[in-house]
Amino acid sequence: MLAPVTSALMAGPPVGLCDSCRHQRVVRNTRGSIFSLCERSREDERYPRYPRLPVLSCPGYEPRAPGCEPEAGE
């Protein structure tokens, strides 16, 4: 079972696999919106920068190490 790791995203819509993927970066804008950025998109154009949520399957999914939070950025 994949448990959500990001408490900030738990308040919003579920993001599926991204919640526990090592390639996720949480992005917040100045108006308080929160987005799930796929870092794989920087090197591989097959992955959307901001995937449509919830992500239920992804060939590039890699589980995040236990206890690690996604990188936060703006």
C-alpha cells in the first residue's frame, strides 16, 4: 500500500503514485496553490512536467526512500 507522504498535498486532490515517487517535487506559487512537478520531465520528454492527477500508473515510478519528503520548490 502506498501511503501519501506529503501532508501539504493531502489537503488537495489525491496525486496517486506521485505521493510516494522519488521524482516528485512539490511546487507552491505565491497564491498558495500547490502542484506536483515530475522531475523526470526535465530529462525525458515522455513525462509531463505537471502530470494529470491522480497518477495511477507510470513506467518511470520509483518509490521514495522511507521517511524522505519530496523536495519543495517554487
